[in-house]
Amino acid sequence: MLILLFMMKLFLEVKASKEIVDEHTAQTINYLRLADSDLGIIVNFNKKTLQHKRVIH
């Protein structure tokens, strides 16, 4: 898992799991709260095509 925070605006979480599940979304929302950020993106590289999910807090 890799977590990046860009200029306190965008929170990027990189995963390599079968799918993006609700637990990943909840975890990202918690990170957004802690970082006082509004936008998060979960990116999953464990598929043939890139899977992503936008999370707004």
C-alpha cells in the first residue's frame, strides 16, 4: 500500500488487491479526515485494466 498526499488537496491511495471494497473506501475517508483533505482517489493495479474510485469527504 502506498499513500501519497499532494499539496493537502488530493489524497492518492495505491492498492494491489482483487477489488476495491467498502473497507478501502472507509479507510480512505478516515485518512481524508485526518489530513483535513477533501478529495481522495483509490487506485488498484491488480487488474488487467486500471481500477480507480474517487472518494469525496
